[in-house]
Amino acid sequence: MKTEYLTNRLILRILTPHAMREVLEFQKRNKELFERYEPARPANFYTNAYQKALLKCEYNLAQKLSTVRFYVFRREEPFTIIGTVCLHEISRTAYSCCELGYKFDAAWHHHGYAKEALSEAIRIAFFELRLHRVFARVVPDNAPSIRLLTSLDFMEEGIEYASIQIRGKWTDHLRFALICPSISPEETYLYYSSINRYQHPN
């Protein structure tokens, strides 16, 4: 697996601790949006030191192919983070699956970037990591995220009741999953690469 991938309009890149300032700015720009759907942050989360330590941990996990987080950039602006896509807790053995996580800068919603980035992450999960199953959790009132997953052929599997603590409250999540298509690796590659030619209508 590579540390950087290109799609039609985007760059997906695994970052090192040297990118702590860019990551911190991305987190601070979207603090209100991200905290609405994620567990409570540590008190020192919005500091360079914390982001540096987190990036070091993420880089080590990526080298082990345990968890892989890609930071997303537009090709025309390759140093400003617009989102992240993560393959969490990659499990091989009999499970052969991972959880898909993602978040995007509010300024870049409704451009098709999330769909383009997720489709590349799914291609990597199926074609390069050779996983069988990718799943995602979504808060039931997060309609845009649900639309995104269903547009990528994820199927709703049910509700995980009180599954994640957000803002001090145990919160239900819908669970969606996608199974690797029963086609050859070459056909899988072509299928998910074709999604990356998606163009958002002007």
C-alpha cells in the first residue's frame, strides 16, 4: 500500500507528525461540526503537541496496516486539508473487514469530494488490502452521511443502540456495510476507479 493516492480531483495522503499545524487548523476550522458527531476530545486536543503525538500514532498504525488514515487534499491546492478518510481496525483472519470513518471540511461540502475520496478508500480496502467487508456507523439524524453511504451501495444493517458516547450521552448509530463484489480484482479496480471520475454538476 502506498502513502499517497491520486484520484481525478483529490490527493489522499498518510501524514507524518510534521503536518501537525495543518491538521490542527483543519480540526479548529470544523470544531463545532466534528464535535457534534464524535466522542469528547481531551482537554489538550486543540494543541500542536497533541496533534503531533496523534499523527505519530496514526503513522505507526498505518505502517502495521492496523488502521490507515488518509488526509484529503484538492489536487489544485495540495497543502490544505479538506477532509479525512480512515480504515479503522483492519481485521484479517476470519473477519476480513474494517470500519470506514470520514469527515470533511464544511466549506467543501456538496462538491462530491467525500464520495470521490471514499470510493478510493473502498478500492484500497478491497483491491489492495483484500478485505471482504467494509462497514460504517452513522448517527440516525445525519442525513447527508446516510445519503453518501447509500450512493456508494452500502446497505443498512440495523441500529446499534447506545453504541458510542457523544457529548456525555450514549448515542444510537445506524450500521451500514458493503461487501466486496464477487468479481475479479481487475474488475474491482476498474469499478471503483470509475467512481473517481465522478464530476459534481455545476
